Amino acid sequence: MQNTVKAVFFDRDGTLIHEKPGVYLSDPDKVVLYAPVPAALKRLQKAGFLFFIVSNQSGIGRGYFTEKEVNAVHARLQSLLPVPIKEIVFCPHAPQENCACRKPGTLLGRRLIEKYHIDPAHSFMVGDKKADVLFGRALGMKSVLVTTANGKKHLQKYPDLKPDCTAKDMAAAARYILREDKTHG
């Protein structure tokens, strides 16, 4: 079957929800959306995009929290959003495990593309780190780096990092995606 679905893949922490550097989120009560996220996602949903979250959750592999706690955070996030996330996937491994599912590794993204018949050429990856940009690029998607959390730091630290768009927040990211979507029909 031909891939015809257009999608937006999101990183979680620092992209959709506030992230405190060095703090691993395991408490659902501490999930706080960035203010522009609900309206931006509604606009993208209206344009026909499906939504996915792909997240590195190395706190599991490091023993800081469990998959059950991560799933509780995801349930809370889903309850705060005005649109459905089709699927949330995450890598539970610590960085030193060198797995294929930790972004920028593409295993989780490839599985979603295959399962949902996603067309990468008409899809986007939005995140706040170098790994998110590289992940999207490796899958053939356009990448959007938001500067809400780590984005500014990563642009300075990695001067060769060239996302397709740098956006100050999710509202700016949505405007870019909608402009690009129109140019691709």
C-alpha cells in the first residue's frame, strides 16, 4: 500500500511540555503544556495531520522511574491536549545501550511510518534537540527545531545543525508546517 498519510511527529519534553534541564519527568501532576500548543495542534489537525510523539525516556534505563510512570505522564499529557495523539512511542534505554530506537536512531519512526502508511515527504518532525532534527531528516521528513527549551543551546553548540525551520514556539512551528503543506498540495 502506498504511503499517503501526512503526520507531525513531536518530541515531548521541551517541545509540547515544559522541561526543566536535568530533571526527569515522572510525575503526571508536573505536566505543563507550553501555552501555544493547544491552538497550534488544533490548526494542524484541521489541515489533516495525524500526530505522534517519539520520545527518548532514558530515565527508565537509568533506573529513575518505570514505564508505568512514563505511561501515566503520557495519559496526563493526552488529557491536556485538545486533539488526539495517534500513538506515543518511546525509547526506554540509557544512552550507553546504543539501541536502534533512541533518537536520532530511526527504528521507532520507521515502525510508525509503516504501521500508519505515513508519507515522510509530506510529514514533519518537531523537537528541541539535535537528535530530533537528525531523526526527522533521516526519515525523509522536514525538521522543525523549536527554541522553547534546548533549541537555542543546540543551535549554538552544533553550528552545522540546519533544521528546515527554527521556530520560537509551537505556534510558529505550526505556521511553517501549514505553509509547507500548501506548497506540497
